[in-house]
Amino acid sequence: MAIRARVEDPPLFSIIIPSYQRPGPLSACLASLGQLNFRQTDFEVIVADDGSPAPLEQTVAYDGSAGEVRWVRHSVNEGPASARNRAAEIARGQCLVFIDDDTLAEPDWLKQIQQTLCLSPGCAVGGKVVNGQPKKLCAAADQAILDAVYAYYNPDPSRARFFASMNLAVPADAFHQLGGFDTSYRVSEDREFCSRWLASGRGLVYAGDAVLIHDGHRNLAAFWRRHYEFGKGAYRFRSVEAHKAAGRVRLEPSNFYRSLLTAPFRSGVSLRTVVVCGLVGLSQAASALGFFSQSWRDHNSTGRSS
């Protein structure tokens, strides 16, 4: 993928942000893009409003520091996969960079994405996500889980296997050739996309210096619901993969789940880390319930197990 551009060329990057009914976090996200150490004419910003009752274009506070924002809007909420695909249809950039509306870009974030793409032509690049709410226990648990997942799937940064779609850069031509995100997924769409990307013979590379700060905050009820939905998405992904291989639905090995539970203790042992470990365990209980709930529904809707 060519990263250098002439004046008359389209922008190098299209930064795509799906958003639903969150003008506050979106405003902060856009403001952070205005602080990038990157020439503004070399990137564009597209917000995909996923059916917010009040159009975000009318409610978001934005000072124009990241240039003109392009807007696409669904009339109903269809999920982030569909929103990202809709934005990708109008994107002009040579590379599509997907982030979430509750993330904040570090000033050198896009520059680090560019450098990694130059070193790994044709690959998709995943950046690092760090917790912007370190005092919030649920946020700390989410970060511990993500860190453990990345350590498990991406021990070799040049041969990674999974990135969350909140910090993911994909060459535009390859994204369209692959068909974009699978819109039948409302969660785990990034997991499915990475699997399909690798199956096509393309590579995933980790850029640890391309940092986004995740500024999301969830209470305990929202934390439970989120991981319950992750479990449902995980079952769907696993059952589809099992069908392709004519095998059974399989889970990760036991050492993966041990690594999740021990992840909070990497920074030491304290009452706080014990509580965070308990929340990680709670997340896995929620995911297991969602997983088996979806399995039960699929079994009863088809009369057989997937």
C-alpha cells in the first residue's frame, strides 16, 4: 500500500467512527483528532450515526480542529458493523482506520499507524488501547481482559491474530474486496473480520506505539450486559467456524481463561486487584451465560445444535 501522496491525491487515511446517541464522548473523540501530529489534508474523518434519535450532526460539539467531518446516517440502529461499512462506502482514503466514539487519540497515533503500514505493505494494523478511567473498577477489568486477549492472540506482533475494531487500520481496497464487516454480527464483528482476513492470506500486525485511550465508563449492570452480549457473539462465531470445519463448537484452552483471571495481578497484589479479578470472573460468567443462551436458542430454533 502506498502511503505517500501528491497534492491531488485522495487522503491517505479515512478515520471512521461509528456512534449511537453519545454526542459527549464523540465530541471529545473529534477534539483529540484535531491534536494529531499529522498533516490535516492527509486524513478525513467520517462519523457513521447509527440511528441516534437526535441526529449527532446537530447535537455534537465540534470546533473544526480536525477538518470537515463527513456524516452518514442510518435511519434505525443497525449495529457498528453496518455503520462502519456504510462509512467505508463513501471513504476516499487509501486506508480505513476504525476507532470508537469513546476513544481519544494520542498525538502520534496516526503517525505510528502510517509507519507500521509502510513496513508491512498489504497488512492490517491494530494499535494499542489503554484505559482512560483507571480509577473505575469495571474499566480496569475491561482493560485487564483486553490485555490478556492481546497477549494470548498476538505474542508475535508481526503475526497477530486478533484486534478489536476500536483501533484497527485496513487497506481500503482489501477491505472492500473482502466484503467489509459481516453485518449479521452486532458484537464480535471484529473477531469474525480478523478471522476472515487471515483466511484470505493477508496479515495482521500490531503497532504498540499507536495508542488510543479508551475513555468509556460502565456501571456494573452495563458491564454485565456487555459481556453477556460478547458471549452470544462468541457462540455465533464459534458455531460458524465449527460448521466450516465440519467439527464441534470449541472453546479456548483452559490456560487462556487462567490468563484472564491472573491478568489483574500483573501489577501486584492488593485489595483493588482482588476486586478487579472478581469482576473479570464475573465477566466470564456473563459471557458463559450469553454463550449457552445463544446455543440453546439456536438449537431450539433449528431443532439441532449448530
